[in-house]
Amino acid sequence: MKSCCFTGHRDFTKETAIALAESFIPKMEVLVTEGFVPFYAGGAWGDFLAEQAV
């Protein structure tokens, strides 16, 4: 079993948040096809964006 953990920045611009959110879904799809399950996330705002993509 492979797992994936997210941790990230707490402060970034709205534009950066949008770009990150848009980039996560294709990356998550690749990780899932490579067998990465489960996913874990910390408590930072960037972690939340990744968490929502999963």
C-alpha cells in the first residue's frame, strides 16, 4: 500500500489558491492510478485545497 501526505503553506494569494486548486485534480488522478491510497492532510489552507481535490 502506498499513501500520500499533504502539507503546505498557510498564507498565499487568492490567485495562487485558484492555481493550486486547479492543478491538484490531475495530479491526484495520477497518484490514484499509481496506487496511492489513502491520502492524509494536515491543517494548513493548502492542505485543505488538496483534500478537496481528493
